[in-house]
Amino acid sequence: MLDRGLDVVHGSVWSDPIDPTAILTPGDKVRLADAERAARGLPLSACVAYGDSGSDVPLFAHLTHTVAVNASPGLAAAADYRGNDLREAYALGRALLDRPS
């Protein structure tokens, strides 16, 4: 992902055998998002979470703006917006950021 132009990538580290301490949890999504947000001096209102499954529920509960993409019913219910493809989801997220606070 870094060679595709992303500045920061976080993910679980896969090994054989699997090291459970190297696997990210849903709570880690909140911790990592807050660390990246704080490092850039951004308020919660300047961030959008995109997700598709129940593991994103803690992040959706934490952030101000959320977009469910082809998501499980539980996550869709927790989202500000719901979309079925990435382009649509991105446009919905931008709209959240562009509206007056």
C-alpha cells in the first residue's frame, strides 16, 4: 500500500505460526485512528471512517463521520451513510466533511 502512495499503513502481522499479539483488534482501530489524527492535529470532525463489518463498530462509535460500504446490517445501522461501492462511499464521506459544522 505504501508503494501506491499511502502515507501510513497499519495492519496485522501474519506469521507461521500466528502470533496473537501481532493481530489487530477492533479496539486497535480506534487507538490507531486517534494516534494518526492527533499526530496531524485534526479534530474528530475532520475524519471519516469507512467500514464493512462488525469489527468497525468501535471506530464508528468513536468518530463523528461514518460511511458503511457494502456493510453488515449491524454496521450499516451505526453509520451516517451507507453505500455499495467505493466511489459512492468516498463521495458520501467527502459530503460529510464538506457540510458546515
